[in-house]
Amino acid sequence: MLRTSSLCKTLALCLLAHATLAGAQQSKPSDAPPKLERIDDGNLAPVTPAAPAPRANEPKITEKREGGRTTEVKVKTGKSSYTMKGTNPAGGSSTGDASGSTLRAPQWTVGEFDLNKKKKAASEAAADTEAAPGPPPPAPAK
């Protein structure tokens, strides 16, 4: 029993000495700053930021202003669109009063109908036929 115990102690002491020697052999980094190269600015192309590409689902917002105050905001996102309109507050009321609120509920655009579509199509067709040159006259017979 005594022999295995001393063998383990000797083996551990040898491993510890070997690790200490390996750690002592590593070199320290130098205190001098690294050497840097100069780059000529004349050889580089000027950097111009590119405009971001428009996203398909990005909302399109249109504002109408009167006298520095926003009176109407139209928002269109994909297929849906809505309009927010403000109201003129009463003369004696202030913002935050029950009667002084300038907010209205959004007005969603559900469907738009073009009742004059047939008339426009007919007038465009008539304009196309008038503008188109007629066929050339037939050649005289000999």
C-alpha cells in the first residue's frame, strides 16, 4: 500500500514540474507597438452611401398640412390603406378636453369603384382609331 501511494505522489510531482517548465518557456509579448503601414488616400475610390432599396411591404405615408398643422395622413401598406383626418378644435377648448380632441377614427378604404370606366375605354378606343392612318389606296388598274 505504501508503495502505490508514494508512486502516485512522485508521478504527480513530475507532471507538475513538467507543466511549470512548459509555462516558463513561453515568451512574453513585446511592449513595442506593432509596425503600421501607411495607405495613400489618393488610390482609394470615394465612398458614397447607397440609397436603401424600397421594400415591398414598407408603408407609404402621405401627409397634408395647413398652416404648419397636419390635417390628413394617408397610409398605404400593401393592399390595405387608411386615412386619418384631424378636426379643428373648438375656439375655447384645449387639447385634452372632452370636446378638444383632434383625433378621429381611421377611415379604411374598403373598395374603390370606377363608374366611368366604360366611357373612358370607349373614348380611348375612338381616339386610337382616329389617330391610326388608314390603309393606302389601291393601285390603279392597267
